[in-house]
Amino acid sequence: MSLLVASLIVLGAATTAFVAVALVRRASRGVLSNPTRGTPMAIVVGTSFAVLLAFLMLAAFQTYNGAKTGAASEANALLDMTRTAALFPAAERDQLRSDFVCYGRAVVDEEWPAMRNGRSSPIVDDWVAAYRGEFGRLTVRSPREQAAFQDLLAQTATRTTGRQQRLSDDTPTVPTPLWVGLLLVGCVAVALQLGMADPAELLRVQGLQIGGVAAVVSTGLLIINFLDHPYAPHIGGIQPNAMRRALVMARNLEPGLRPACNASGRPV
């Protein structure tokens, strides 16, 4: 969802509430003879909405933050693996670096779009299998090569954990029943404000007040939706920037490397 669409939703909610205030005042001349009688219920509903909103916002933020952390961890581990490959003979080094670069490219161009639909990319899995197969053919004789191999295994475990965390956060974590409950409580909160509309007050004052409540409710819902979809293609959505930076730095380590894949990570 773009920033423009979100702004229009908030503005539309506030405008609708303002119009509803005018209609309620005209049709009923005040739903309650004494509008202050509805204050206790409005406080209870408002407090319930605030608590539920805060709880879901925290849960959604954890999803967003976890996705960002996992992506960064994966990219950093891949770059470290590329550097460690320099400790092996030239042919083995180049083969490892080729597989690592192709893995990164596939993450950026193949898996990232797939995550928006809750899927992973089989091409990325193929490159994982490729470099793991290369591990079994590495020359591990000297203490230096043994230490490098142990370091590669540790970095591979970190990369795997980062990818798993990234993939686990590609689907919404806020279940539908909680969304229904949040929407219901938010609508009730705005409806109670409408029920306490007092014809004795100025329309523009009451309209702005209740429109402000509707704007706050809709803004809270949009924030949760944004945080719960971390990879959506909107402003603030998590992009594969960490992996792109890692690929640039990996290419700088060996500018003449010719990876066995195209720019999207597909084998050639």
C-alpha cells in the first residue's frame, strides 16, 4: 500500500465521520438527551481499543524487526563466506565465490518477489545445494585450510538461520480473529462518539473531534498492516539492500570473477 493510498484512507475515514456527525445531529437532534451519560462506556471501549492496538502493534513490529534482522544477518554471513573462500586454492576459491554470488543474486531477484506471496525460491535452494556439494570437494590439509573450513561451516549456519528467519516473517502474524476484533472495537469507539453528538455544540467542532478519532483508529490499523507485511513494495518495506551491498563488496574482492549465473541468479 502506497503512502498516498494510506493518506486517502485516513482522510476518507475522518471525512466520513464528519459527515456522519452532521447526519446524526440532523436526524435525531442528539441520540442521548444527556450526552455525558455515554462517557463511561466510551472510556471503556477506548481503553480496550488502545490496549488491543498496542498489543498487535508490538507483535507486528517484532515481525518487521525480525525480518530486517534476518535479512541483514544472512547478507553479512554470505559476505564473510566469500572472504573465507580466499584461504583455499584458486580453483576452489573461484568456484565457492561463484556459488555464493549466484546465491545472493537469486535471493535479490528471485526469492524476494516470491516472499511477497509467502513462498521461497527453488533457485536459491539449488545454489545452497551447489556450494554444499563443493564443501565436500575442498582441499583440507593444512591447519589454515582446516580453520577456514570450520569457519565456513559456522558462517553457513549463520546464513541458514538468517534466511529461515527472513522466510518465517514473510507471512502475516496477526490472525484474522484479532483483525476482526480490532475493527469491531474501533468502529464501536467511533459509533459511541457519534451517539454522544450534542446539537448544542458547533458542528465543525464536534465534526473535527470525531473525525480525529476516526483518523486515529484508521491510522492504527494501517500501521499494523504495514508492520505485518514487511516485504510489501511500499515506502518503508524491507528491500534486499543488505544483500545488494554484500554482492557489491564480494565483486570488489575478485573483479574478474565470472559467476555461473546471470544477473538474476539463474544458472547459465
